[in-house]
Amino acid sequence: MRWFVIFADQPGAVVELYEPGDLLARFDIASQLGHIANRKIKGMWIIRPEGWRDDVMRVHGSVPAEISARFYADQRHRGR
């Protein structure tokens, strides 16, 4: 899995985080706290490489439109 974040102090930069342990749990904690390492989160998402494209597993906050669209498309696809 890969974790990406956009910090409020750098809204134009997407940063990939490399965190040990359970990324989903860390993501959930960061989304509740609203910050990572004292940096306010604007938006973040986790993807899982799957086949020919990446599967967007989770989103939080303001994420790029493409990521949001893929996340909701993936959610609809999983529901079938």
C-alpha cells in the first residue's frame, strides 16, 4: 500500500509517506487528529496496487478530483 498526503502549509505538493506498521490504522488516527508530525492535513489517501491501475482504498479531506472520482468508482464496483 502507498499513503499520500497534502499538507495545509504546502497545498500544491503531494507527499508520499513511508510509515512502518499498519498503514490503515495510522491513516485513521491521522484523519481523527487532523495532523501528522504537527503538520495540518489538507487531504490524504491510500492506494493499493492492483492489476492495471491502483485501487484507492481510503480518502480523507480535500483530495485531487481524480483521486476522489476513482475512490467512489471503486466503492461502487466493490458493492456489486
